[in-house]
Amino acid sequence: MTHYELGAFDDAIVEFKRAYELTSAPGLLFNIAQVYRMKKDAEQAVFFYKTYLRLMPDAPNRGDVEALIVENQAIVDANKAKQRADAEAAATAAPATAAPVAAPTPPVAPPPPKRPWRVEL
């Protein structure tokens, strides 16, 4: 909790995960989710909130956690939509010359005139 309170979020995550490995206390998953939320990592926050509720379906703070899931999932969805839009914009903004240009073909000479197979004298 000290790392969390000091804003040392990466250290807090490491310590909360270590504590969870030792105790399997579901409340630690909620704490991990909260730290990821504070780090602005909505995708990880959603993962840990959902895991917390899966392991504690009767959690006393279930309503709050569900609201946090909705809030953070909206952030995840908005980020993915922005990435798609950016990729589409980059694809349409690519110069038309990006496609390989075929080398010009030299002009084809006309065939030689037909010669009679027999010469008249």
C-alpha cells in the first residue's frame, strides 16, 4: 500500500502480485486493478476487476467494480477505435506512388514489309 500511496505504481503492482501469489486473497486483485487504473492502463484494469468479481461473485463492492469495468472498458474501446482510425488514415494518406511503377516499355518497331517469295526480273 505504501508504494501505491506514494505513486510508485510499478512497485505496487509487483508487491500486490507477490502478495497474491502467497495468499490468493481476491481483494489483492481489486488492488492490482486499482493500480492499473491509476497507471492509465485500462485494459489491465478491466482484466483484474473481472478476475476479482469472478473469484468474489458476492463482493460487497460489486456495484462499484462493475461501474469501474464499464468506465475502463469504454477507454479500451475508444483507444482501439482511435488506433483503427489512425491506421486507416495512414493507409489513405500513403502517396499513390507507393505502388511499384512499371518501367516504360520501349516502342515496338513495325514489322518489316512483306517481300514476295519470288523476285520478278
